[in-house]
Amino acid sequence: MPVRFAKRISNTKASEIREILKITQDPEIISFAGGLPAPELFPVDGIKKADAAVLDESGMMALQYTTTEGYDPLRTWIADRLNRKNATSMDKDNILITHGSQQALDIAGKVFLDEGDVVLCESPTYLAAITAFRSYGCRFVGIPTDDDGMIMSDLRKAIKENGNVKIIYVIPNFQNPTGRTWSLERRKELAKISSENCIAVIEDDPYGEIRFAGEDIISVQSFDPAGNVLSTGTFSKIFCPGFRIGWIAGDERIIKKFVLVKQGTDLQCNTFAQMTISKYLEQNDIDEHIGKIKETYRKRRDVAVRTMRETFPEGVRFTEPEGGLFAWVELPENINARDVLMKCLERKVAFVPGGSFFPNGGHENTLRINFSNMPEDRIVKGLRIMADVIKGFV
Amino acid sequence: MPVRFAKRISNTKASEIREILKITQDPEIISFAGGLPAPELFPVDGIKKADAAVLDESGMMALQYTTTEGYDPLRTWIADRLNRKNATSMDKDNILITHGSQQALDIAGKVFLDEGDVVLCESPTYLAAITAFRSYGCRFVGIPTDDDGMIMSDLRKAIKENGNVKIIYVIPNFQNPTGRTWSLERRKELAKISSENCIAVIEDDPYGEIRFAGEDIISVQSFDPAGNVLSTGTFSKIFCPGFRIGWIAGDERIIKKFVLVKQGTDLQCNTFAQMTISKYLEQNDIDEHIGKIKETYRKRRDVAVRTMRETFPEGVRFTEPEGGLFAWVELPENINARDVLMKCLERKVAFVPGGSFFPNGGHENTLRINFSNMPEDRIVKGLRIMADVIKGFV
């Protein structure tokens, strides 16, 4: 007889994206499926120099245990950067280093959610946030969004109708999966609603640094009078994802709870990785590096949008993101994106159907396109094949 | 008004050890408190060579996302080593790479525990395992132990009396905190009990490789006919803890659930760290390196045991571990180890009182001594001060 698992396990299934990603290990496949940064932009030489310096100068310390909170100079750097971008006034005590921003979401679930609590999120939203929160037994209510972000009247209504809302989860910059960006007004209003209702906001911001068009818009957190808005960030998109170093930033009183939970979860993040990033930031101009990323992604987005405009049949709509890694496609309502995917895979093109990004299902006519991970010629080739396949369904 | 936290948060408090460790950052303090390996034994040069090779040969891959399961060559190495040590027959699919074995415990909690479930464990046991499991709302029943491990009649009784036992958690080699090692017979019997009752065993084995006296005893997992015993291990004690790389090994059907849960928790472990360790293992003889660690720790244990024997007053008992990092001290029952700690801290000596290692409290006359982290002269000096302080209480 097998052992018995926890109830939550019966609700956990493999991420469709990660399963598709396994198929796309085949280098012949043109894959719009992942959320992978362009590896040719990873600062391999800079990292090599930084980590040799760390080992030479303080090898024993870099390889030893450290505090759960994280490496202080790195925490200070993050606080300073957030302050400069958003006119907040944080210091290292407002920052906890996490294993990517994904871990920040998992810990948020553990800190805030009891079984039956409600999480309000954009609909659609980031798939792995749903997975992380769901493991703590919560229920999701998806709030409709438009081109300016979550619709605030719907948010207020959902808070009223659900007594036990514990988290409002949002991705205001270049949202995953839609690529959309919230307006300043919506950000202000969300901060106000959070404060009035004493509900924590998780402002997930993995892509905010990668804006290649339009103007930066400051964070929801900047407008928060109550200290209830937490923001997450990551070095995955501006540096490299392989190090698994991200953070959560917020009021010290809440961050302290996150530290306690992280302690029991995995003690701390990789000391050496934290020190290497910190050293790299000391030795290099990260903004120059981010500039290169923006330039490359902008070109890739341009070519993706142009190709979709030229080749996708009438009735197909798509977003034109001002930053980040993703665009969002809506097919005519009678077309199921999973059927399109099956046909595309036969022709060695992959993407992620949009249905799984909706916490409460539906919207099977949508799909997500990642444009950061491939050279322009393959983007054009892949989207032309997709256009051709879609035409077969119209 | 502040946000509301999950119920579990009110039960979470800072680890006493981690709090004591903060005090012991003062380099003047002679600290027996941590569980830190000796940093002077970290293979700094070997790591430098390995990571430069990884960046040169496959930098883009090392810095990119990888699979949740972990880096295949490292998984294979772990499976092979476990097979050689324990006569099991595992391959990479039996291994999930985790952020230290601590994360393996946290994921085990998430995989197995619903609120109200019971975890059976040695009493005393590893503090941070209690923290990890407790966050999933379980209850602990501590099973009495003697010099051969958990007392099996008590274990059987506890299983009968508690209908909802989901995990039996044990550390059979050089246990934390007692330093004791289970006999072969107890291991066999635990595997049998697990199989008969369909209860998962978590065999936590961070120290098994560090045996400096006596003969290796094979794992509980080797005797498991049902595939219900999971073992955890780590590179923290044989390589370095700063990388946060450990693993859980077990039947593929259970490991798959662990993979799903890890996916939602933090996607994957540091790609670069996994590849660096794998490269290091290829370029170096790890057994030679472990030999140096054993030699150093054996000397430190010898000097610690000798000093305690010579200086501790009558009525104080202590273990003489055959491996690992810890010895366990029992003071006369009327002495509270926390009072002893306060006096010791005044004289710049630290250790961890034993009470917090007991899941259901009590045993305030016990304490744990770490002997791996300091040179011999400081061990002697520190234990003499402790002896002096203890004499003031007798």
C-alpha cells in the first residue's frame, strides 16, 4: 500500500508550461513557450571576474552559512535602487533575499494564507503564482483587466463579496502573460484600496527594469500609506536566472515574518551567489548591461509585432508591450489555442495556450508569445508558421 | 490597521539557535552554538577552478533556467554514491536536488501533511525540522531514544495511538543534537514498521559521510521493501554550505510529487552551483577531501571529550559521537541549561540549551556542543570555562 499524501497534492499538477518546455529542449523547435531571457546576453565574463574576486578576497565567508535575511551589501543595493526608481525610503531591513521572486510568492502564501482564504488576482495572471498560493488551500477570484490594469470597481466589489481576502496579487509592469502595463491612476487607487481594507498587496515586478518604450511608471508600493504593499523583484531578467536570486521588499514588520518563514523553509539563499552578484554590481555598470538587454528585446518585439500584424488573419488581436518578455494573442472565440498548438508542434513551433493563466478557467482562445529568447529570423519564421496554422482554423 | 497573517505565523518564532548565532558573530566569543563546518577546510581553490571551467565550457547554460529536478550529472552522481554506500539501486530519477536538506524537509511537510496530522520523531530531534513540519499544522509525538536509536516498542505504540501518523522523521547517523547513531537492528525494524503501516520515513542524513570512528552502518532506506523511506543528504558538510545544495532520494512515484511541489516553491535550484559541484566532483577526489574533514573533526571531538571528562563535575553526562558535528550534555536535573548559558555568555562562551530540541518541551537540563567549527585550543579553553560555570550550579 502506498503512503498517503496531503490533500493539496491531489490539486497539484505539472505546470503545462514546464511540460511544453521539456518538448522544446529539441533545438529544432522554434519556441515562443518559455519565459527565458536571452542567454547570449548573460555577462559570463563579468561573472567570472566577480566570482574569482569573491573567492580570492573572502572565499571562506562566501562558502559558509550566512544569515537568513541575506547578504547585507546586496540588500542595501536593492533598497537603494528601489528608492531611486520609486521614491520610496527603504533600507536593507526592508529587503529579504529569496530564491527568485517565485520563492517570495511561496513565502507570501505561507505568511498570509489559511485554508479557505481568498486571493484576488488579475485574470489572466502568472501561472506559477496560482500554483504557489494554491498549495496553502486558498481560493482565487480573478478580477477583470483592461489595457490600464485591474478594473478597480470590480476589485472593490470582490473585496466586499469575499470577507476573507488576504492577498491582492498583481503584476503592474509588462504583465505575464499579457504584456500590459497598469496606468499611474490604477496604481494609486490600488494602494488606497489596500490601505483602506488592510489587505496585503503583492506587487510582482520581475520585468519592470526591461522597459524599451514609453516612460517608467512608479510602483504601487510608492503610494502605500499603510505599509501593506510588498514588492518582489529578481536578478533573473536583468542578470541571469541560473543564480536564483530575487527579493521581497516591504515594511519591516511584515518582512520579519517572511524571514521567520524562510528560516524554516531553506535557512538562507546561496551565500556565494549573493556575494558574486554584489561584486558584479560593484565592478560593472548594470544600467549599461540592462541597456543591451532592452535594445535586443525591443528589436525582437518589433519584429514579432510586425510579423503578427502582417500575417495573422483578421479577427486575431494581440498586445504590443512596452517592455518585458511577452505578448498576448486572442484568437477568434471559436478557436481553441490547444488545437492550434498541436498543429504548430507538428511544424516544430511551440507556445503556451492562454487558458491555464486564468485562475478560474475559460478563455481557451488565448495564447502567450515569448519574444526574448530567439534571434529575429527565427521569430519571423515561427510566427509565419503560426499564422499559417491559425488560418486553417478561421 | 495591520494586515492579518495566517494562523501558522503565530506559532512561528525565531530559532533560538539563529538568535544565539547572531550574538556569536562577535569573533571574541568561543561558540559551541552553531552547526557550522570548519571553513578552513572548504576547497576554495578547487571550487575556483571548477567554476571557471563551467563558465568557460558552458556559461550560457550554467546561468540559464534548468529543470526543477536538477542537473542530471549531479543527480546521477548522488544516486551512484548512495548505491555504493547502501546497496540500493537508484538512478537519477530517484533524486531531486533541493536547497539544502532543509528544503527537502519543508517540501516533505508540504507533500505529506494536512492540518492535524502527526509526525513521529526522535526526542530530542533537529530543531529546524520541527519548524519546517510545524508550518503545515501538524502535531509532534516525540519517541524516546536510547544509545541505539528510537525505541521501537514506543514507536509501535505511538502509531497505534495516533491514527493519522504521516511522517516518521529520524536522523540515524550522528544525530543532531545528541551525536548518537542507530544500530543496524533498529534500522531494519524501522523499515519494516514503515512498510507494514504505510507511513513515510524521512531519513535525514546530513552527517553520515563524516564518520571518524567505528564502522559505517547502512541506511534505513536500504531495508525498505515498500519504497516509503526517503533519505535526504547535503553537500553542506562534505563540501560547503554556502551553495545550498542538498537532495532527497526515494521511490520515483514519491519523488515526482516532490518535484511538483518544488516547482511551485522556487522553480529549481541554482544551475551554476549544481554544475560547479558536478565539475568539482569530476576534477577532484571527494573522498580524499572528506578524509581531511574527518581527521580534523576527529581531533576536535577527541579534545572536546577529553576536556569534558577532565573538567566537568560529577553528575554531568555527555555523548562520545563516532562522527558528525555534535555532542550532547546532560546536566544534573536541577540545573537549567539556559541559566548556565547566561553565565557563560558573560564569559564569552556560547552553546545551545537542549530544551528546544524536544518537540513537546521539558529537558531543560540538557545542552548541545558543536565541536567542528573551532581550533582545538579554543575548544579546550571554552569547555574549561563551561566546566567552571557548571560547577557554580552543582
